[in-house]
Amino acid sequence: MHKVSHGGTLTAYALLVAATAVSLVPTIYMVDISLRNSVDSFTPVLIAPHVTFANWSAILSQRNLVSFFISSALVSIITVVFTLLCVIGLSYAISRLKIPGRQLILVVVVSALLLPLASLLVPIAKLLEALDLTNNYLGLIGPETALGIPFGTVIVKAAMDDIPEALEEAARIDGAGPFTILVRIVVPLISPSLIVVAIWQFLYSWNEFFLALVIMTKDALKTLPLAPLYYEGPFMTDPGRLFAVLTLIAIVPMLVYILLQRWFVAGLMEGSVKG
């Protein structure tokens, strides 16, 4: 029995390694092209024989790229903060407060997950144009926050439902109000789920393309995912530089997930499985 179990474990590890290797091929190819010279850029091999950092030096000297990076960081961080505040308040109201029709509210909010972003682009663009929020960071932060609330509510509400009501009753006896209970008791207990929502929202906001493409038309306000379109013309004959831009876009989400993957997985399990 032990040999069978050991063999099954080895098979599982082999499949995981193979799947990981296959999934990493596009990333490895992207990074490798960003390190190629202009001659090797068009060579159809996975790993080029020569490595150069000239492409990276060229793109990092571009002032517009720094502006794109700052815009993405600003929009992503503010969107995460707004999403967490909205999700915490909404989830607590649905999970703990005796509000009439709270289950209907939950159904309406979660049903937004069924809507494809493509179907919302035109209404969002028209609304932001009427509010004079095009070419405005708020015009991008607002929709991205709204689109992140349904997923965040599912995760955070499930975590709140697992908190024993006896803890809140004891706090009420001691004179604590709903806000104090939320901040001092509930939020610390659901922190793993909040980390999941924060990471998920950051990755979504950082990589968001279509809303930024429609809303941000001024170069000074464009976010990093739009950079390949900006440099497509100048770098068309030099794929190494264009792929260096693509690698730069991918670096931050990769680092965020690699550094926080333990808390992401733990929070996802707590918020969705137990709930």
C-alpha cells in the first residue's frame, strides 16, 4: 500500500512539474526575446544564443513609460483601497445586520459576475462622458472598483458567516457599537480573505486594458497595459524592445503573487471552502 501511495505521489509531482513547465514557456519566451539583439529577435528558437540588456536600457529611458507605470500604480492601489472599504461594509451589512431584503441585495450584487465586461464598455463610457470623468483617474478607479465588489463580497461574506455570533454579542454587552465590532473584531478575523480580495483586485486593476483604452486617451494618463500600443509603431522593427515593455508589465503582478501566494491560497480556502 505504501509503494502504491508513493508511486501516486511521484506521478502527481511529475504532472505538476510538466504542467508548470508548459505554462512557463510563453513567459520564458517573452523574457528571452526582451534580452535579444535586433538580429536574433526574429530567430525562431526558445533561447537565443546571445543576451543583451540594450532593450531594457532603451525602454527605461523613455519618460512616457515612467508615466504609464505611475498611473498604473496609482490607479491599482486606490482601487484596492476603495474595493476593500466597499466590500467590508457591504458584506457586514448582508452577513450581520438585520436589513430587510439583504439576501436579494446579495443576489443582485453577485449576479454582476455574470456580466461580461464587453457588454458594459459602452454604458460606462457614456456615463463617464456625461459626468466629465473621461481622461480622469476617477473615471477608471470607479468602474474598476465596482467590477471588483461582486467577487470580493462573495469571499468576504463567506468568511464573516464563519465568525461565531457569540463574539459580537459579548462585545455588545460591553457597550461596543456595530462600527467598533466591525473594526476591532470582525476585520482582524477575516484578514486572510481581505488579502485575497486585495491581491485579486490589484492584479485585475494592474492588467485592465479595455476600460483604460476607452477612458484614457491622453498619453499622460494612460496606464502601463496601454504602453505596447503606444510603442507599437516605434518598436515594430525591434521586437526586443516591445517584448521588454511586455515583460515590465508582467513583472509587478508576478512579484505580488509570488510574495503573497501563501496568504492568497489560505484566504481563498477560508473564505470560499469553509463558507
